Amino acid sequence: MRKIPVTRDGRKDSEILLISSSDVVKVESFRENQLLIHTLDEVYYFSATLDSLEEWLYEDGFRLIDRTNIVNMNYVVNYDSNSGVVTLGVPGRKRRKQASAARIHRDHIINVMEMLRIASAAKKEGYPENDPSHDQLRKLIEESQDDPYLRSYSMIHAVYERNRAEKRLVESEQRYKSLFENNPDAVCSLDAGGRIITVNPAMVKITGYAAEELTHKPIADLLLPGESTRWEKHFALALEGQTQYFEQTFIRKDGLASIMSFIHVPIYVDGGINGVYVIAKDITERKRSDELLIKSEKLSVVGQLAAGVAHEIRNPLTSLKGFVQLLKSKVNDYDHYFDIMLSELDRINFIVSEFLVIAKPQAVKFQVKDTASILLSTVALVNTQAIMQNVEITTRLNEPLPSVLCDENQIKQVFINVLNNSIEAMPDGGVIVIEVFAKNGNIVFLFTDQGVGIPEERIPRLGEPFYTTKEKGTGLGLMVSYKIIENHHGRMSITSELGRGTTVEVSLPIAQPEP
Ligand code: ADP
Ligand code: MG
């Protein structure tokens, strides 16, 4: 029987006590260089590093539970494999100690307990016969003739088991980590309170936020205002164990909205759910092209319909117009009314023709046309609406202006689109200045308004089909305009300052005189 030198209660001046190692049931590292030695009756402090003690302890029958918990296996009376706690005690005495055995393989502790039980029974009653499951044990006991051998076998086995388990853990951790790190989809884990705990590189890339920024952000900041309830509903269901699939809009750091498809997967730890994995894919592009397809399909259906209707309307219009003109020449005194009727009929005709333009591309007729007259007649067309909106259109022409080779109607359509956009950008009225001048073989038209302007990052999107910020907009005006100007070998560009106004520049090549 060996004695362990201990300092009682950690007091430096206290005398050194010697206690029998078989009284020690548990050694626990307390602070660095301080070990708590548990006997069944008393607690003592011992100042030494664990390493220096370990070898000695092993020899004396102690088992490694983990680096900081060493228990005397001879005193293990119970092991709860659920909580990983061993209970230590001496038979016939009331006091019990507990130690955590979480890091050791549970089968191993049970095995050792069983071995020791059999060994002590064997000591009293002789070795069990005819039981093949005890063969290994009997061999061990026979070879060693001594419990300490058994103990050190158990100890080595325990360390081996632990290393193996740790290695397996590290490997499987790396496997999961690789799935997490290299996943092309954004993956993040949330705790049960919905806070972001970890994010993968794809998440950083897709959202534009750094990982640290994300882990400090409440989810609500990343969603559209008022949309967090929906998120929370799915999150709560996932916490109850139901995997969720849904789509929701996500706000990136640059303020752009991305439509994402989300999967919420419960995270199970020790049989309970303690968080949720979120896997997200950016489906904005897919959604947009789906929408585009639907819209353009709609448009072509509407267009075909419009073309049919337009055609049917134009024929009766022609006869209406003819008869109004006839009546006007026959009836005196009502010229004013007839003029209104005629101009309204012209307007109907114009609107219907516009329909036809959308419905099918008209045969373009390129002719040399006078620049000023195209512009002035367009302004006259738009002016009524401008005046109603409190907008004044000022034109500055540096005449004489050279002519352009163009399809007059198409160029008018471009100017109408541009002017309408400017009027719509000035809900409280304002001034539109149109400047026209010749420059480097081109005629340049500058349309400048005092409207709301366009944010810089949106400018590249202008001219995309269906890109509109207006409730009743079509997002087709600029697209058609760009297309027309392109067909005329011209150029169209937009510059804008938010809150100050927008300038649209259209330039067309000057018509070469016929040889
Ligand atoms: P729509 O007028 O039907 O919206 P457009 O293709 O004509 O479609 O214009 C697309 C978008 O470009 C508009 O919704 C608007 O946001 C922006 N825009 C175009 N012109 C202007 C302008 N002069 N001032 C401010 N925004 C403009
Ligand atoms: Mg428009």
C-alpha cells in the first residue's frame, strides 16, 4: 500500500499528510498545478502537475476517465451511460463521489467494471469455467496473477479507445467541415434563438456581408420589411423537427434583393434539436427568366389581340373621318366642333397605330428627313400632356440643322418615350430642356429634365425589357427606343443625378447628300 503526499486544504504551512492510495477514489485537476484529491471522507489538495502523478497513479490502480478526471476503478459502483457519469464508492460505506466520463467510450467502462467484478468474484470463488466469453479475462488474470496488471490493461485500452474515438471524431468533423466549406450553396447554422452561429464562404459571397457581420446580424435585417414573421414560422417548425422548404426575398449588403430558395433543417445534438441549418440557393436569375418568359408570352398574346382589334378599328375610323370631313364642308357655323372631332379621330388612329407597332414590327421606311420638324411635331404631340402635368418643354435648336436618314415614325416614337419618362419623373412639374446640335458627323439630341433622377446602380439596367419602377409602367419604352436607335446606327445614353434630374442623349448620323 502506497501513500500519497498531500497538503491539506491547500494551506502552504499545513503539514504534509500521507494517505493510502486505496483511500483515494478520484483525482481531479483543480487549477494549474493543483489537484483535488477525493477520498470518500475528505477532500485534500495536492500541488503537483497531473503528468508527474499519472504514471504513479496508473500503477496504483487508477483509470483515466479523461485528462482531468482520474478515478479508481476499483470503487466504481455505477455508470450512467446516458449522462456519462460514474459513481464511486466503497462497499459498505455511505459516501459517494461522482466523476464525468463523457470522453471515454461507454462500452469500455462497462467492460472494465465487468472485468473487475468477475476478477474479484474469481478471487473468492475461483475462475469461472466453461464460459468462453471469459476466456480472455481468465488469460489476463492467469498471466498476471495480479489485479494491477488487469488495471493497466484496462487503462491502456481506455487510452487506445479514446484516441481512436477522437481520431474518428476529427475525421468525421473534417468530412462535415468540407461539406460545409465547399458547398456552392449558402449554408449557415442558427441557434435555437435564431441567431447566426456559423456561415460558409458561399454565404459570404452570395450576401456580400463578411462572416463577422453576419454573425452579429438579426435575421430580420436581411429580409424585406414585414417579412420576418414568415421566416420565423418556418424556423419554429424546423425547431420542432420538420424540415422546411420555401422561397423568400433576401436583401444583400449592396441593398439589392435576391430571391432565395431556403431549406431549414433541424440540427440534432444528443437526441434533441438545438438549432437549425439553413441552406440557401440564389434563384433570382431563374425567377427573372421565368417571369420574362411569362411576360413576353403575355405580351405576344396581347400583341396579337391588339393587332386584330387595331385593324378592325382603323377601317371604321377611316369612314368616320371621311364623313366628318364631308359634313364639315356642308354645315356652316360648327367648324370648331368638327375640328375637335377630327383631331380626336386622329388621336384614336395614332393610339391604335402604336398598338400595331408593339404587336408586330412594321416595315421600316428609311427616308431623309428634316431633323427640326420631326422634333417639333413630337413636342407638339406631347405638349398637351406636359401642360396638364405642369411641365414646360423648352427647345433650343441651332438651326439650320442637317437632315437624318431615318424612319420618321420610329424616331418620333423614341422621342415620345423619352419625353414621357421625363414628364413622369416630375410629378410636381418642372422644365424639360431639349438641345439639338451637330457634332462630329452626328446630330445630337439632349433631353434634360429636373426629375427624381435614377440611382447610379440602376442605370445599367435601363433598357432591359420589363425593367420599370412605375406602378403602371411597362418597362418597354427604353428597350424599344434603344433598339430603334441601334437600327439607325445611332447611340443612346443616359446620365442622371439622384434628386436633380436626368439627361438622355440620342445621337443619329447625319444623312450623306445623294451623289
Ligand atoms: P416605363 O416608363 O414603362 O417604366 P421605360 O423603359 O420607359 O419603362 O423606363 C424604365 C425605367 O427607367 C422607368 O421605370 C424609370 O425608373 C427609369 N427612367 C427612365 N427615364 C427616366 C427619367 N427621365 N427620370 C427618372 N427615371 C427614368
Ligand atoms: Mg416609359
